Amino acid sequence: MLWLSEIQKAGGVDFSKPVLLGYTGLSDILLKKYIEDSTDLWKESVIELDYTVIGSVIGTHAGPGVVAVAFFKK
């Protein structure tokens, strides 16, 4: 999975600091799929992942169905 290699190249996730997911579009189906697919990455560090809807300005440029991950690297 490309997103996993990008997270690893960045140094990994520091789960002692906030992690936030965002998504665009009317449905959170792709977000839920990302959370399910990435369970091995976070399941031992946090109980659940926080998420929010990405606003209209960034969402318009990113397009529908985008899942964004904001984290501090290790």
C-alpha cells in the first residue's frame, strides 16, 4: 500500500501526539475502509482514530473521496 510506505518514509507516527483523519464527500465509506485497512498501524497505540470532514475550500481542490492523515512523525 502506497500510503503505508509514505508514512514509513516520513518516520512513522508518533501516537503520543494527536492524529487526525479527514475526508471529503458526502460519504465516509472510503474513510472507514482506510481505518479498517490501517488497523495494524495503529491498533496497539490508540483505541480509536479521530476524524473530521475536510472543509469546502480544501475539499474542492482535493475532490470527493479523499482521505487525509495528519500526524506527527517519530
